[in-house]
Amino acid sequence: MKKFLFTLFLLAIMGGAVFFFGWAQLSVPPGAYGVILSKTHGVDSTIVQSGQLRWVWYKLIPTNVEIPVYRLEKKNFTFNVSSILPSGDNYAAFAGLGADFSWELNASIFLSINPDKLVWLVTEKNIVSQEALNAYEQEIAREIEVTILRTLTSGETDSLRLEKILSGSPDAEMEREIKIKFPELDDFSLIIKSARFPDFILYRQVRLLYEEFLAKQFEYVSSALGKKAEKHIETQFHFDELERYGELLTKYPVLLEYLSMEKGRE
């Protein structure tokens, strides 16, 4: 009886040890996520969360499994940029008003990674640690900053849209572009902390005057060039005509005598 109980006790201990060492989420603290990396089975397609029972038999193999842990809190990245409205220098010089069409922006980018994209990040981007994830989020923030700056400085961006962005209004088109470019984001937002922006009403008025001036100038130059081209064509036609007469008289010299006779009769 004692031997049976002892054997049962050993089996219980062994069973508990097997269960314990195969329990994947033991290494994942609350609020964090883990991805199972195995030498024998590669990257497990299901993430590990605290409080969720995940027992993996191949975790029993010594040194076979590694479970990097990730915390996916929302990150804040601050940036400062400055530039000038499209063709602002040209418009200011044209107006001669000493206008300043430059702007400055102090903003924060808030972003977080979608937990469902963790396995994709591990397999496609080789993000196998929290440090690597932090660096990757910083890289995303820099690329988002470039996207924002490109939108604000593009000559194709309407000044009304620029005014709304710089005043702190959400820009659905830009946010949609960022989310398409970075589908691994769970959340993204741009918060304008402070901004200095020019007189947009004056900018639009001067731009219209400048465009009208260019149109009038183009019309004048086109007209002048047209007249010059027409005169050149007439002159060239006259030269061609004289050249043909010269060739004709050279070939038929009798025509020269005929023309002299006709002139004498007159």
C-alpha cells in the first residue's frame, strides 16, 4: 500500500511538473503578450496572454522554446517642424507687403501596436524583443512625421486643408493614408500642441493675383511670339519665292530677256 501511494505521489509530481513546464503563459505577466518561438515548430501563430490557458508539449524539450514578452502601451512621440506654404516666398516677393507665409508646428504622435499583428511582426520584421519593438515604433513615428510634413509642404495640398491641420483639426485623408501604410497600428492620433501659422486669407488672395499675373503674362508673350512667328514665316516665304525665281531664271535665261522687253513696253 505504501509503495502504491509513493508511486502515485511520484506520478502526481511528474504530472504537475509536466503541466508546469508546458504552461506557456507562466512567463507572460498581466497586461503583456508573448509569442512562442520554437526550434522544432518555428513561430506559433497564436499569441500568449496572461490568464489564458496555453499548454505546449514541445515546451517540455529543454532550450527548445523561447517566449519574448511585449508590452503594447500607447506611445507618445513629440516632434517640431517648420516650413513655408507652397510658393510662399514667390507670393510674398510678388505682393511686396513684407508678408511671412512660414509656419511652425509642435505636435505629438500617439500610436500603439495591434496585438493581432505581433506574430506578423516577429515573422516578417524579426521583432523578437521588447527593445526591437520600441525601436520599430520609433521608426514608424519618424515615417509618420515625414508623411505629415510631406502633406503640409506639398503644392497639391489645398490651403484650406493646411489651415485646418495646423489649427488642430483631424485630417481624415492623412490618417487613412497612415493606417493603410502601417496596418500593424491598433491606434493612431495626431495632437497639435502649438502652432504658428500665417494669414491664410492674405495668402490665398496673393496667390490668385499671382496666378492672374502669370496668365496675363503668358497671354502677352504668346501673342508677341505669335506675331514674331508670323512675320518670320512671311519673310521666309518671300525668300523661298525669290529663290525659286532665281532658279527659274538660271535655268531659262530667255525669261530674263522677256521680262526686260515687257518692262520696256511699260
